[in-house]
Amino acid sequence: MAKSLNISHFDSDDFFWEKTDPPFTKQTEIPIRLLKLISTLSEYDSWILSGSIMDWGNILIPEFDYVVFVFLNNEIRMKRLLIREKERYGSRINNGNDMFNTHNEFMNWASKYDTAGLEIRSLISHTEWLKKIKCPGIKIENVYDIDDEVEFVIKSINA
């Protein structure tokens, strides 16, 4: 999307998590992550922010021009997450290696997205959070061809 629109892309995880090895083990304190995110985004006229800033980033909601909620069914999401984990960490996620437990905990947490309640980041918690958004937006389900979906979103924005 960012390439097609020729604008900068940022991911919320880059602000949410401190840089650690293994990664994704220590959250950045909310005031620090907000300051970094707001400071970074303020340098650009246009930007795309992917990921979730649910609750901790609500101060940015008025800055949104358009929101795209991408929903994947559990089977597709879990397959893609496993591929991403293997690409990122290779054998580190294998049984007996340093990221095995972290990887399994993450995959277990992610598998609950469709069925969990408001207690974790879930479909229901995102659905509730999206009610706070006043700008236009769309929901995309079960993305199979990224290029087609990007084209669809751009057409929707321009409509």
C-alpha cells in the first residue's frame, strides 16, 4: 500500500516493543512509545501505520484519514504467522532452541484472536475499538492477492 501510494509506512510493533534479543519480550512504556510514534509521524504529511494501537494510541485517532481493518480467518492467519516466524527466526524457534517457548506462547496467543473476549487483543476488542473511529474505513476479509486488495483499498479511498 505504501509503495503504491508513495508514502511512508510504519508498524506499531516498532514503537510498542523495545529492541531485545530475543525480540518482542519487553514492552516500551506507553508514554515513551507514544512520544516516539507521535514524533515520527509528525515528520510526514502522509503515512500508513500498520498493526494495532488499540487503547495505548487512541490519542492518534483524530489523525486518521482512513482505516483499513484486515481480517483473516484463523487458518490463513496462523499459516502466515508460522511462515513469518520461520523467516524471521529460522531454527531459533525449533524445539530446544532459545526462542522455542516464546514462539509457542505467541502462536498460542495468536490462535485465540477469533474467540477471545476483551481481555486480550482479539476480534471483539478490535471491533469495539473500531467504533471509536469516525473517519471512513473498510474491512477486508481473507486477503488472497495483496495486489488486488491494495487496488481495492486505493479505489475505495478515492471514491
